[in-house]
Amino acid sequence: MDPMLLMLIIMLLVFWLMSRFARRQQQRMMDEQKRRTEEALVPGTWVRTRAGFYGTVVEVDGEVVTLATPLGDESLWATSAIVGAEEPPFASADEDATEADEQTGAEPDGAAPQIEHVQDSASPQEAPEGPSESQPQA
């Protein structure tokens, strides 16, 4: 048997085995994603869609999911559009209070801010009487 033909057969076999392994791994990942999505489709949980919409699950009816916005508006989505359970990146009430304190200058723990005053070694009374060197004389 020709050595080139033997190498070609071995290379084809290796490529076939690699693609088969990749397909199996991809199928496992898709099954895991589907399982996580099905677990997330429980009324009251926050989910994110592929389009980036965040909403709470109101109802699941076959392949249609009803999602509600924080304002209470409801919209219908296909279950294939749901990526999984994910909290929205909204600021919580604690974060809002911290931001309000930072804007007003209040300390979060209720303590007054400490300000240190630094006094120069030369006070205004001790300043030299003559014109300074940086000002040109007329």
C-alpha cells in the first residue's frame, strides 16, 4: 500500500473523529442550555431574552411565554427566545440610597466627613514686603 494513501486515510479518520467529538460536545451544551431555560420558566422569575429584554415570567403556555416589565406591561415571547434566568442590571434600593448620599455629601454610616486643614509654613503676615520675583518691575 502506498504510504501517501495510508497517511491520507489516517488524516481523514482523525478529522472525522474530531468532528464527531465536537458535535457531541455541542449537543450536550445545547441540552444543558435547554434544561436551564425550562427551569427558569417558572412564574415570578426574572429572565433575559436573546434581544436583551428583561422581564418576569407571568405565564407559560406551550411554546409561548408571557413576560411582564417592571411597570406591569405584558408581552408574548417564544420560549426559544429566552436565554435563561438572569436578574436585570437595575440598581437596587440600597444602591439608590448610597448614590443619593454621595450626591448630597452625607456619609453612608451617618458620620460627618472629616476635613483636614493644612496651613502653609509662611502666613500672610510673614510674607516678604518687596515685589515678588515673578512679577516684572516697571
